Amino acid sequence: MQGPGIAWYLGISAFLFGTGALGVLLRRNPIIVLLSLEIMLNGGNLALIAFARHAGNGAGQIFALAVMAVAASEVCVGLGLVVAINRRRLALDVDKLSELRG
């Protein structure tokens, strides 16, 4: 029993990536934008792992782990910025935020 083929995984990956891209483009809350970026990265990771499974080697899994580490650091920095913005009592709207003034 082999399970689903690579096309199914790539379809789900494209759906995740498209959902994340719509979330980044349509939403204005920075927390939702960060979550949408994470969904996009997870879609990319699923594609990497599907191609690695298809090729029969572990390079895709290793690269996906590296992407997960970068995604975790991105979330830490992004949530730190959201907390800094919230402490200054600024509006949490992505369009209105051009820079953090010290």
C-alpha cells in the first residue's frame, strides 16, 4: 500500500499557499498576516517533503526543518513588533504602520 501520489500532496500544498497568500493580501491585522505567512511556509514545506518522498531521499525533510526554524524566528520577531506597537497604543493596522518611531 503506497498511499496518495505526489499530485495530491502538491494540490494540498498549493491550496495552503493560496489560502495564506489571500490572508496576507486581504487582512489588515498583523497577527492574521503572521498566521497567513505561517500557512504559506507550511504549504512550501509540504511541497518540499512531497518531492523528497517522490525522489526517495531525505534532502527535502532537512530543508523543511531549516524552513521551520526560520519560521519560528520570524514569528518571534513579528510578535515582538506587535507587542511593541500595542504598548505604544498605536492602531494595529498594517496599512497605517509605516515605521516604528522611537
